[in-house]
Amino acid sequence: MLKRHKEHSVPHSPFRLPSPARVRLGVQAAYTLFLLYAGWRFFLYVRWAMGESEDFVPKPPSVEGFLPISALIAFKRLLFTGQWDPVHPAGLFIFIAVLAMSLLLRKGFCGYICPVGFISSLLARLGTRLGIARRTGPRAARLLSLPKYLLLAQFAWISVVSMDVESIEGFLLSPYNFVADTRMLQFFLAPSNTALTVFAVLGVGSLVLPYFWCRVLCPYGALLSLLARLSPVAVRRDPATCVDCGRCSRACPAALPVQRLERVSSGECVGCTECIAACPVQGCLSVTLPGKRRLPAWSIVAGCVLVLLAAWGVAQALGMWDSPLPQSMARRFHMMLRAGMITH
């Protein structure tokens, strides 16, 4: 039998706050649009670097955020030598900011910043409207998350554990790493038939199983999940006022059993607060710090944006956002890539 509790009523106000889902989609969309603009600028830069245009356009450093493996390797070098990556310095700043974000604010990067997360959100909504989306139970969700942890272990072993500092420095300063972001751009501009097939499978999978890539296969998300378990911020449920309606669990994009947890400490929580918005009892669910100190529900998204802006500000202040290496060197390596001299 359900416990009865007086449900809250929201007083009429001309300034109605948007729902957490709308806030989340809005922030994701804004960041995705920014990345599309940066991608266009990067495309123009690559045309110059490869000798296809004489109009020089500065490389937007933010595109280096798409090189997490290079950043992970550079992070190990930083820990062992204290030296910053001179080739993709912004990528290392972004990587460290994302790690800090997960430690402080759960998987806020996945919930609010990641453009793949934005696409997954749109596909999840479409799958729900088409009536083909299927929810999984907590046990199935845990089993489905195993592949991404196995992929993370493989990447960590190959890219970090098995590489000593000398090998790392050789890779970071190699011609391949210089043009790694350009290689990624070429991959997306002219994907192979195999890549298109994989994208199609991931798209259909995301319609049927919401956030398929994020929950099942993303190794970056797996790394952030491990760090998010240490986050002091979490959604907390008050059992005394809970009416066991299950709306919070049904609203959770990660399929977490929120209604059975007193503190949502799972590393899969992205801090979207959609469970709080779905709860009919005011104050039953809340974002809290240790000691049950409550925070506004919007504190997670605000914190994520502030962490990114702080990383950018520090990098700019230190003169470490742009690579110090000369453009002539970058163009030489790009011309080598164009000539087919860089294949790995």
C-alpha cells in the first residue's frame, strides 16, 4: 500500500522555471552549436594547413577536447615529469577539467556538456515518441554497462599502463599526434561504409535502448563513472516523505532505482535532476552535500559550466591555451599527411 503524503502545489508565478530536461537540452544544444562553429573554423584551418587555401584561419583549441586518449597519455606524462603537453595543451586542460567536474559534480560532463550525450537525448526522446524505447531494470543496466568498462581497461592498458615516459614523449611529439585532430576531422567528413554501418547500429540501438552508446560502450564515460562515485554531491531521498510512486525511477535516464535508494551514489548518475522534477512530494528528493546540506537543483549544471570556464580562464591567463609550436611546423606535418606520409 502506498504511503500517503500531501503533494506539493507550485504557486502561480509569471516566471516559471524551465524543467530540468529543458535546461539540460538547452545547455547541451548551446555547447553543441559552439562546437559546430569551432569545427567549421577548424575545417578552414585544415584547408590552409594542407595547402588547399592561402587564407590563414587560427586553429580553435577547443577541438582538442575530442582527443581524450592523447590527453590521457599527456596527463600521465604530466604526473611523472611535471611537463605540459606542447602539442595539444588545450586538450589536456579540457581533460583535467572534465575529471575535476566528475569528482565534484558527478557525471555532469555526460549530462550537460558532451555533444554525443545531446544526440543520445534526442534519439531517446524520438524512441519514446515512436513507442519503441525500452527501459531496463537495475540489474540489466549494470550488466549492460560492463562492455564500456572492459573497453576502458583495454585503452588504459594500451595507452597508459604499457607505455613508459620515454614512449609517451615519443608519441606526443610524433607527426601522427600533431595531426590527430585533423585525422579525426577527415574521418567524420568521409566516413567509410563500415563506420556508417556502425553509426546506424548505434542510432537504432539508441532508439530502442535510450543512451545506448553512453550506457553500454563509451569508455570515456566509464572513466568518469569511476570518479563520480567519489563526488560529494548527490541526490538524496527522504524515506519518511516518499510515497513510493516510482516516478523518480521512471524519469532517470540511467535507469537507476532512485525510489529504493536513500542516496544516489551510483557512478552512472549524470546529475540531470529529472528525478527531482518528477517527484510529487516537495523536498523528498534534493541535491545534497555530505551532512545532508541541500543545494539548489540547478547547482550541478551551473557548476559544470563554471568548471569549464575556469579551466579556459586559467589556461588563457597562463598562456597555455594555444600551442606554442610554430604554424610552419604544423603546416609541414599537414603537408606530409596530404602526401600520405603519415598513416599512424
